[in-house]
Amino acid sequence: MKLDESVAGKIYKRQEIEEIVSKARELAELLPSPEDALDCPPIREDFLEMLQSSAGDTDKILEEANNFFENLSKEEWDEMVESYNRKS
């Protein structure tokens, strides 16, 4: 419908858009039909499950980092800052 000028009006860069649509149709022909697709859980559910299972990891990492920085001596801290500034 978007490529029908009677519906959408004059199309900016029509040739480029038609090429994109053509390539998208070629790609769609290569993809399996939904009936032939693998039966697997949606990615979103897997992603949410992964986030939930790793939620405690973030807290543990932050706690370990905090302990690391709290236990640095002044000399160690100064050395880290100096090393960081040299790289910048």
C-alpha cells in the first residue's frame, strides 16, 4: 500500500524503496514457513528466565567490587588512578 501512489502520494526515493522491498521479498522466500519452523519457546521467555536466574549475580559482583575498592591502600588507589590517566 505504501508504494501505491494513489494511496500514499508521491514516494521519496521510490527506486531505493522498491529495491529494499524486492530484497526483503527474496529474503522472505528463503525463510521457512511458520508451519515448518522449529517448535521452540519464544526468545523473550528464555531471555526473561536468564535475567531472573542471574539477578543475584549482579548483586554479588557489585559487593565483590565494593569490597575490592574498600580494601585498596592509598598507594594502590593512586597507582590505579595514575594508570587510568596514562591510558586516556
